[in-house]
Amino acid sequence: MEKTYQGACHCGRVRFELTADIDHVRVCDCSICRKRGALIHRVPEDAVRLLTPLGDMTRYEWGSGTAKDYFCPACGILPFRRPSMPTREELEDGKAPFTGWAVNVRCLDGFDIFDAEERRIHRTDTDVADILPESRGL
Ligand SMILES: [Zn+2]
């Protein structure tokens, strides 16, 4: 069921609202997710309402340079990110670019992380083309 959540980093400097039906969370083993440990749910652009301007956050880009990870500059928590664009091979295979937000559900007030269905995203080799078939399109 769709619900509106209040989201924030640890210190509260970054705040946002999310309206979504969070029926699963993504647990990914790519190089950055392994270290960060975020639980991600992807939503369309308009599901997130930013209460803190993106310019007040720290942005980290790596790998293909197409993903954008937004951090609180004070406490270092990542509330959301822009996922990377598909590789050329994936675009040729017809995969549409994802244009929304990947939200870290650990930052949502009132969301029970132990109650969420986990979907494992296998990207250990960091190459987007290596996503296992059952993980595609999640
Ligand atoms: Zn903070």
C-alpha cells in the first residue's frame, strides 16, 4: 500500500519525503553497496520531495560517472542516489534508462527494515552487463 514517509540523514540536515509502496528492498553486492550497506528501493522522480536542496549535499561519482551518490556533508549518511545509466550493450538490448531515485529505506521514519522482502542484486564484478538474469529490471 502506498504511504508517505519522512526521510532524513542521521543528523537531520538532509530531509525529504517519499510516497511509495515499498514491497521490497534491494540488497546489492557491487563495490560501493558492499561497503555502504544501504537498503535501496527505486521510485519514480516525482515520488521524492526534497526538503533540502541537492546543492547542500555532497555528491560522489565513480565508475562510469553516470551514477550520483548524495551524502549529508555533516554526518555522511546517504539518503538517496541516482543509479547509473545502462551500458551501451544494455541500451542495444532495449533496456530503458532509469530516471528516478534510488532511496535508502534505512533513512525513512517508520519503515521496518526487518519486515521488507529482500531482493539480491548481483553486481560483484561492477560491470552492469553482469547483472544476473533474475535481477534484471528490478
Ligand atoms: Zn546528516
